Amino acid sequence: MTDAPIPRTPSLLARAIDSDIFYSFRRSKLTMVAAAIVFVLLMMALFAPVLVVQNPFDPAQLELINSRISPLWTAEGQRPFLLGTDEQGRDIYSAILYGMRISLVVGVLGVSFAAVLGIGLGLIAGYVGGAVDSLIMRIADVQLTFPAILIALLIDGVVKSALGNHLDASTTLIVLVVAIGLSFWVQYARTVRGSVMVEKNKDYVAAAQLIGLPARVIMIRHVLPNTMGPILVIATINLALAIITEATLSFLGSGMPDTMPSLGTLIRIGNNYLFSGEWWVIAFPGLALASLILSINLLGDWLRDALNPKLQ
Amino acid sequence: MLAFILRRALQSIGVMIAVGIIAFTMFRFAGDPVNQMVAIDTTPAQRAEVRASLGLDDPVPVQFARYFINAVQFKFGVSYQFRQPVSALLKERMPATLELATCATVIAMVFGILMGIYSALRKDSFFAKVLQAVSLIGISLPTFLIGILLIYLFAVTLGWLPSFGRGDVVKFGWWTTGLLTISGLKALIMPSVTLGLFQMTLIMRLVRAEMLEVLRTDYIRFARARGLTTRAIHFGHALKNTLVPVITVAGLQFGSVIAFAIITETVFQWPGMGLLFVQAVQNVDIPIMAAYLLVVSLIFVTINLIVDILYTVVDPRLRATINRPA
């Protein structure tokens, strides 16, 4: 009895491995496959410059003699063009890696912008209440009636008409992030507001008010962490939606330009060659986009169930 | 009841006024309308004349009132790129979009409900699991990819269906329909399937969930105890109660079907309002954008209003909560 070991505080990693969430992660094979795909695609996008055979954005590296080569395993395939090339001699594999980078950057930044905006407005609405609350929530109600893609298209169109129609690629990227952010904030605001309404009547908030903490500190340091579970789920599912929205805008021709293509732009370019039998120009970017979105959706579904106490 | 309808109607009008303000702000302040309309070599005096003739020198509230009064009569100004009244353009394109959206909704409801019932009643069968997996893929694939895939399969490879356009149309006054010609019907298949797919998976999942819930309730158990046939229980008793929320969702979704038609119409070059809108966004044709926003909002708001009112008529439980003094 005297030998009973003193329980040590386990390390963060050990605690993470021992947690319920990790347990439910290990039990679902589909989730592990999805996570692996997301991880691999993420790494490929991150280390794209090392993994590609050419820089598809650098016109000096493109040779017209290499145009319209079919994938490596077909009869006319040529090294080093694994997935073939397009009309400008651009290697499809390299273009996909760079395109995925752009898609992910726009998606992640768009979701972050939406989350910050929505969380901020939700905190204010829930904590302050009254007329401010009604105003923010009425705007949210009205916006929720319209599909995000329509709002994103409108914002994109209006910003372009205000700044001139011919923007350079990096400005377009920012416009896309803003358009996506402004189209997706409502869900965060509603969720945070709901949680805040519940949390603000609890004793710890009253205690914090008693010791004289300013409302801003109470909201951000004390109330916000308690609303993070559902926010994480929404953010994951929204990431897939944001990537779809960006791809759709680019496909419709109001997104990323041909000089700095995202996956959606690559699909739009490939669509022009659908009838000439060069299927690889569109098939592989489409496949990359579909597997990225499907895997993120699977992760989001799993996270929703894993964080839902009712299902455990 | 009447008070509820009135309050809902007032809310809808409020939303429309808000959308009207946004549309007017876009119309008036995003880009200079005069610059869009005149040639480069127009003299400043001529520009001022155009400006005055358009009433752009009046105070902003006066301009807004004028825009609003015109919009109520469906006058939305002149398109920058086509040099034609926007209302004429929209009127010409509207039948194509409404026909496409209606077909898509019908397809989504028929197949969605059938597949939903099947996967609820045979929820452990192999085919039901396949349906669930396919519905997840249907939600994950962007609409335009599905459209392109269909074009590649049925237009490029098999050559069965046309890849773009509406086919031959028949005119009834200002309304045009492709439903009465073979080529029109053939052209309608792929776009409406593409557009309806997302709604179909949504309805399928909803019917499945509702049906599973209803099958657990006491009155179904009681019906079983009475010795009714399985078919009578499933389709006479369970399905009826499942369909109320399904019809609501399908009704509310009709608005977003029209909005999502933007993508489908671009993929299939379908000559509807959505294609007009996408071209307007690319060419910064603000009058068309503002008018499209107003027309689509009007459709949305009207549908929401009708569905809300119908819902209270259909479901007596809701009527009770509305009539109770708050």
C-alpha cells in the first residue's frame, strides 16, 4: 500500500491520446482514411514548390512543344508529366498542387474571416442584448434567406465595379476572402449568441463582473472558450463549403484569374477541352477538388458526432 | 390568425424594402452610370446632359423614391451591355429559369421521397447503405462538377443528349416553353437532374429521418396491434405525417433552386436569368445585377410567406401557439 505510485500529471500528448475524441477517432476507419487524405493533400499543397516538376505560373518554364501531352500511363505519355499537360504546356500535376494551395488559402482565410466576424457579432448580440441584439439578428435572418453563393457573387460583382474590372490576382484573392467571409458569418453569430445567452447567467460570469472585469475581457477570456465546441464543428463543415464556393466563383469566371488558377479555375479551363478529347485537363483537378471536399466533410461529420454529448 | 398573416406580410415588405435599398445603393454608387453609357469621346457638356436626363443630379432620397416607384412597376433601367431595358431582358429569360427550377424540384421530390422511404423501411439493406453513401457524395460534389460529368458521359461519350441550350421552344404570348418539343425535353433532362440532385439528397435524408422517427411512435405501434397490413401502416399512416415537413422544406428550397440555377445555367449555357446574371457580374452590368437581386428576393419572400401561411393552415398545433397571447 505504501508503494502506491503518486499519480503524475500526464503530458499533453498522453492526455490527447487518452481522450474520448481520440478514442472515437480510432474507432472510425472512414474518419482515419479521410484524415489521412486531408493530411496528404495539405502537405502536398504546403510543399508544392519542392514536389512539382515546373512552376506553372512562370511562363518562362512552359514549352509549347510540351503541350497537350496525355497522362504518363497512356500511349502518348511523356516523362516527367505524370498527369499530362494542357494547351500551354503546363504540367497538370504541378498546376493541381499550386491550385490546391490557392483553394485552401482562400478557404481557410474566408472561414477565419467569417468566424471572427460572426463570433464578434454573436458575442456582442448575446452579451449586450436589447436593440443591438435585435438589429444584428434581423440582419442575420434576412441574410439567411439567401444562399451564400448568391451573396458571394453579388459582393464580388459590386467590389469589382467599385475597384475597376481588371484586378490583379492577389487583390482578387482578398475580394474572394471578403465575399466568402461576409456570406458565411451568420451561422457563427447565431451559435455564439445562443451559447452566450446561456453562459452569461452563470455564476462565474457574475463573479467576474463582481471583481470589476470589463465586459470585453469577460466576453473574450471567459464566455468565449465555453462556446468553442460547436464553433469548431461549424468551421470544419464551412471550410468544405468555402472551398466549394471559391471553386464555383472561379468556375463561373468571377474568381481567380488564369494567371494564378485555383482548382475551380483549372476546371473552368479544362471545360474548354472537354469536347476535344483531352479529358485529363479537367478530370484530375476535378478529382482533387472532390476528394478534398469529401474528406473534409467526413471529418466534419465525425467531429460533430464526437463532440455531441447526446450521442455518447 | 389574420393578425399573424398581417404581421408576416409586413415583415416580408420590410425585407423587400431593405433589399430595395441595397439594390439602389449598388445601382447608384457602384461605378458611375454615366461613364458606362457614353462613349470615350463624349464632351463634358454632353455628359452633364446625360446626367441630368437620368435624374442623377437630384437629391439621393428623391432618386431612391424614383428608383423604388419604378421597381414596383418592374422598370429597372437600361442594361449597360445590351442597351435594352432590363425588364424586357428578364422577362425574356424568366420562363427558361422557372421551367428548369420546377422540373428540378419535381425530380428532387419524386426521387427524394421514394429513396427516403426505401432507406427508412429497409434501413439495413445493402442498397440503402449505397443510397446513404451516394447522398454524401452528392452533397460533397460541387454542382458544376456533376454537370460536367453528365455532359462528358451523355453528350460527349454517348452522344444521347445535347450539351447546351434549350432545344426548340414553343411560344405562348411572351412565355416560351421547351416542354412541348422532343429536343426541348431532351435538353431539359441533364440540367434539371444536375440542379435537383442536391435537393434530392436533402429530401431523401429528411424523409428517412422523419420516417424512422414516426415509425417509433405509439400510434404506429397501435396500428400494428390492430392488425393492419404493413403497407397500410407505412403508406397510409406513417408517410402522411412524414410529408408535412418535407413539403415545407421543398417549398422553401424552391427559392434557392432558382439561385443555384446560376451555376447549372452556366454549365449548360441555359438561356435563363441565372446566365444573364453571371454575364452581368463579369461585365459589371449593375442594372441587371440590382434587378436580378430584386426579382429573386421577391420570389424568395413570396414563397416564404406562402409556405408560412400554408403551414399554419395545415398544422393545427401551430395555429394554437400563434393564437395564444404572447
